[in-house]
Amino acid sequence: MDKTSEEASSKGKKRQREQQPTETQTNQLHHQILSLEDNLSFTDTLVALRMMRAQFPRIDKVSIQPFVLRSQLYSSVKDRTQVDRELESLRREKVVRIFKLNTGQDDHAIMFLDDYLNQMENVVKRFEEKKEGDLDVFKWFRTHVINSKLEPSIEHQELYTLLSLGGMVKDGHISLLINGGLLTRQLIDPNMYWFAIPNIGSVLKGLSQGRKEVLSSLNRRRYKEMMLASMEKKRLRFSPLDMRFHLRDLIGSGHLKTVQTSTGLLVRVSKD
């Protein structure tokens, strides 16, 4: 690597470190006012991401790093074009990764790159404990695929070519990545893979059930509305994610809307 490349790489890594939330920043954010009504809106996508990461609910029995839905950002930053533009910039700078979720809807999750790499390490440790397969493929995947392929999907031949930069690739290697939850085959084109978040399956099930539960709860009310502060205190029976998580998602996706009243924000089911 020449001097110019080294300097560019060094600057890129510095920018990535600066934009990744430190533990201190996360704790500061977490201890700020946590009511949804007081921090529903942001002017900056990265600030919104950091706040939502800090507020990501702790989920029992599932080892998963915090993620944020694109719809949640839409609920918090009014200009959707700004969100998309700033997300694209953060993706290109390797601050975050964006994942297409297998929910049957147009859902995308955003995860800080450091969190995703930690999630990947947990997968490798699990395979090490079971002594399953040739685990070198995870190192190749991290070094040659994650570093260079920033889009949400990858074609089989390109995946094979990038992994080959690390060593001799066998079909069993790609099967390991799929079994580890790092890749899923696309149903429409089995020659294409989505990059995936390991261990997210049960959380996605809860996401779908929680959406239905929140909407059902409001639809049973006479005017299909409720004060946001009261709604936020409700506990969900069918989702490991908390009410705040679901409200941000449903407001951003347009299923719910907020109305300012003299006593605070009202949340109401949107008309079809």
C-alpha cells in the first residue's frame, strides 16, 4: 500500500471511530430524558441512530446487538430524503450496515458496523465451541467481503471471488455462513444472497406480532387514539421489543400519526 492509500485508509478509520458511539456517549444518551414525546424528533440522522441504539430494549434469551429500523428514522427526522442521503453517506464511510429484513414487508435494519462485527464474533465463538467446520471462512468473510461489499446483497460468484482472496473456497464454507445467520438466499433469485443479522429470527417474529398488537389495541378504542405518554407505558404481550420501539416504527411507516394537543402528543391510527 502506497503512502497516499495509507493516509486515505487512516482518515477513513479515524472518521469511522469518531462516528461510532463510544460507551460513554451511549451511557450519556441512555440517561437523558427517555420519554418518547420529549425525543421523538431529531434534525440529524446520526444523532437519531445513537439515541435509538442507546434505547434499544434488552431482550432476554436472545443475543443480539442493537439495531434501528429505517421506518423509525423516518418517524424522527422529518425529511426522508435527508435520512436516505445521510444513511447512504454513513454506509459508504463504513459507520453502519443496512440489512433487508425478512418480514414480508419493505423493512430495513441499520446496525453500527462495530455492533455487527461483535455479533459476528459471537457466531464464531458458538461454532468454535461446537467444533463445527472450517472456521477460516468467517475471517475471510470479515476481511474480504464485509470490508469491500457495502450493499445489502451479493451475487454468488462475487461472494465466491471475494472469499477466494482468503483461501480455497468450498460449498461447505458458504453453508457455514448461511447456518451462522450471516447470509440468507433470496427467494426470487437463489443465486443472490442477502447479508443478514445473526439471531434476529425470533426478534422479527416479535416485530410482526407487536405491530399487530399495537394497532389492535388502538383500533379497539372508540376514536382509535390515545395519548402518546400513556401508550408508551403499556406493556406488550407478544413482542420482546418495547412499546417505544414499535411506536417509532409505526409512526415512521405511516400506520400511526401524531397530533399535537394542549395536553401533549396524541397517537392515532391512520385512515386507510
